[in-house]
Amino acid sequence: MKQQVLESYLVELPEQAMALLNPLRAEILGRLTEPASAAELAREINEIPQRVNYHLKALEKVGLVRRVGTRQVRNLVEVLYQAIARTYILSETLNWPKETVDRIKDQGSLSHLVTAAERIKRDALVLLEKSDQQEEIPSATLDALIRLGSSEQRSAFVQEYVQLVNRLVEKYQSADTGAASYQVVLALYPKPVQGGEEQ
């Protein structure tokens, strides 16, 4: 049932790029590194199952998720979906002007940043409740500030950053499907200063 998920996928089709701009679809993709049904995803993200199902079909249509099996739940048969990759990179070869691609990259990244931040907040609140019940919750946080002199330097930093993390993931990824799962989120954005301006 479970299929191999790519560490990264180069998005070269405009319809796939457009699908990634939707924050809810980005959230769904982020949670589909393991097989799940529409009902299961809806519970996780506090959404209506019909809405999640609609977005799953849209993501499947453009090839970003695939059906990987079914399971019986009471009298219903649930379809299980899985994302094709953990991270998505917009290609420079998309048939759009470079300015449009850059704008979509920025908008898509910001939408995903908001969605990821909301997910982290929800997950942290659940884990805090477990921690209050004397359950040990292992976690780690890295918060760093870096000054990058140009857009080229920024792109090079992000590319090397992703490669290093992917190597770490591959090195420590357990083949045991029963092993504990940990969520890893990477983000890079301009540091806001007071008044909403970027630093």
C-alpha cells in the first residue's frame, strides 16, 4: 500500500504550480507523506471531509498525489492517498515570464509558511496537553538569523540547506514502519521589523 515518496520533486507543469499556491492543498500535501484518507486528513486539519476530498481529487488530477489503496471503515471503503514527494521546487523552465515565476514562488512560499506555522501551533498545543499529563515529549527547535547579500546568495543557501537536510533525513530514516515519526519543517523568510517593513 505505502509507496516510495521522493525527497524533492521539480515542478515543471503550470497546473501543478498553480495547485501548490493553494494553502489548503499545500497543507494536505505536507500531511500526505504517509497514506491517509480524506476523512482522516479532515480530522487532522479541522476541515470538512467533502472539502478535503475535493482538493485531494484536484491534487491527484495534476499528479501531485496518488491513490495507494483502500481500507474498510465500518460500512465504508475509504480511499487512501499519498503525496509523491516531501518537498516541491518550482522549475525555472515553466512557460511563464521569469517575473511571474518569481512572484508565484514568493506567494507560494509565503502561503506555505502561514499554513506550516498554523500546523506547528496546533501540533504544539496537542503535545503540550500530553506533556501536562507527565508524558515525555522529545522536541527540538532551531532559530537562526542569517544576512544574505543577494538573491543569488539566497538561492544558493536554500539549495545547500535543503540538500544537507535531505542527506540527514536519508541517513537517519528508519525502515521500521512502527518507528516514531517526527515532523521536520524548514523555513526561510525576510525578518520583519516594527511597522511591517522587511529588514
